[in-house]
Amino acid sequence: MTPLMPSVVAPVASDDLIYHVHAAGDSDEAWSGVLARIRAQFQVRWAALAQHSFATREARALYAAPPDPRLCEALADHSANNPWFLSSDAYREGRVLSGDELLSNRELVKTDFYRGMLLPHGLFHRLCGVIARRNALVYTLDLHRGPEEPRFGTRERHAFAALLPHLTLALDIRWRRRETEDMNRALTSMVNAQARAAMLVDEHAQLVFGSDGAKRACEGAAGLRIEHGRLVAAVSADDRALQDAIVSATRARTFDDAQAAHVLSLSAPGSAAPAVVAIRGAGPVFRAELGETRHLAIVTALNACAEDDHTDCAFVRQFGLSPAQARMNALIVTGHSIANAALALHISENTARSHLKQIFQKTDTHSQMELVHLHGRVCLSS
């Protein structure tokens, strides 16, 4: 590295630098640019935003200026011998530390860390700011100068300390956003992996989220359609019941009310059986594009996908249905009549009625619609 000329003018963290800290967002390139600006502002040889674990003694430079791969690798290789991290108590969020506060320069030059890391790269003086502390993990901004360059002065420490809260806030926002995005991605993958079609809609039935199964269901004969971003029943005569159920679910005032499912049977053109859908409250969500909080509802098409196995579901297990009863139940809850169920199972209608009567007894229900509603509630809560 090219040595820097000794400076007699201490820097002040500029508005331009602070602006770039908060504007960096999720861009690795932008954060590298921030480190380059910090390096120039404080006139140092090397600036690094680093992570160190007191539990494992491992460290790595997240961003550095200049982005010297050999220097970053040396920091990681010698992290276990870094004498500046012998005490975890010194590293409290927002604190500014100089290297000689933690270890005198006379003792520093005797260490393996100095001989293996600092000396080969012309580094000596250190100014460290603790950006964040997460249990045993600490995030620091380290500024380094060479032995022939001036130590960090009081005004530099003050300017550095004034910059730290901005770095802490910017990184915290970035981490929270990344956690949210990663969690959303994982939850979306989980929902898409399920056979059932699931959608989130607001009280006006505007689609907020739809799983892959939901999109396939609305394109097929599931009794639902998406028109201009709005969820509607495939048959207009059913739409009022659907819209009323959505409004009721979004206006649920208690947790128990929100968890109570509204189960509907909707006509499905082109299908031998009607669609069975369940609607329940999902709670409030802030919508930035609207500038307000909207209450959402979950709409689940219980029989939209052939992969659903109603013969081995939570409902069957909870009420101890026999295999014959489970097969009969599966047809009834997916909209088949007793006659159609008898044909599908190759049994007489009397036998089908007998199975259904036994199901009613085990589930304490008294009609096919009551059975459909109970099945929806049990399977949605499982």
C-alpha cells in the first residue's frame, strides 16, 4: 500500500458520507463505496467493516477499502491470535477504542498477530468503533494507519463516534430487511409446496398473495376466478356468499373469531363436484402503496388439487374413521352427492348412507354441510 502523508487536520464526518451510509441499502457495491469514503475521510491505510466471534475466535472482513483479498485473508487467518479481542467486555455497542487502549504498542509488537498480520501489510495504529453487538458476535469498523503515520487524535475520535450511530442504524435496517425477505421467501416456498390452494385477500377481495396452487386452481375448475386482481366466485350466484364471508373474516375482532373458518361450497363449471373453500381472518397488514393498514383473510380451496388426500388427513385421524368411512368422507367433503359417492366407491346407496350415518355419529354432525364445515375447521387448524 502507498503510505499516506501525515495529516494535521482532523476530519469531520460529512453530510455526504452520512447520506451514502443510509443510501447503501442492500447493495454490496454501495457498502464497499461507503468504506472507500470512510478511508478517504479519515485518511487511513485500511478501513474494514468486520465481524468477530468471541465464541469461535473467528473473524472476517465484510467490506474493506481497499478491498485487498490478501489482507482480508490474513485477518481471518490470524483472528485467533488477535490481542485486541482478548476481552469481550470492552466491546459495547457505540464505543470507540484505540488499539493502545486495549494493548500497549510495546506489547503489541511482541505478538504473533503483529508479526503475521500487521507488520507484513504496514499496519500499526488502530481506531475501532463497535457498530453492533449480538451476544458473542461483534461488528466493528476498524481504521488502520502505518507506524510512521500519526496516531488518531481526539477530534478524529469524536468524528468517528458521531458516525457510528448512522452505521448501526443503516446496518440494523439492512439486517432486518434481509431477515424479513428471507423469511418471506421460506414461508412462500412452504406454502407453495402444499397441495392446497391458498390466497391472502383484503376485505374487498383484492389478491395480496396467491400460492402456486391458488393460481392453478383459479385457472382450472375450482369455483374461483381472479378478475382484475380480485378474487370472485366462478358463478355469479355464489359470489355474494364468498364476498360476505371474506368481509366477515377480515372484521373478526378476536383471535377465536379469526380462527373460525367460513366453509362454502361453490359451483365449479366443468367439474363434477363443487369447490369447497374455507375463509378465515389473517389479521392486519400495513400496505405501503395504500398508506394504511388493511385486514386480510385467508382463502383456502380445500379440494382444488388432486394431491389432497382426504382419506388420510387430520380429520380422519381425529375422529377415528375406518378406511371405508374415510373414503366416503373424502367424497362428501369434496362435494359429491351420496349417489355419486356410491358409484365412485362401487357400493350401493344404502351402504353409502350407512357409512355416512356412522360418520355423523363419530363426528357429532347431522348434515353433509355440517360435516363439510367441521372438516374444513379441523384440517385448517392442523
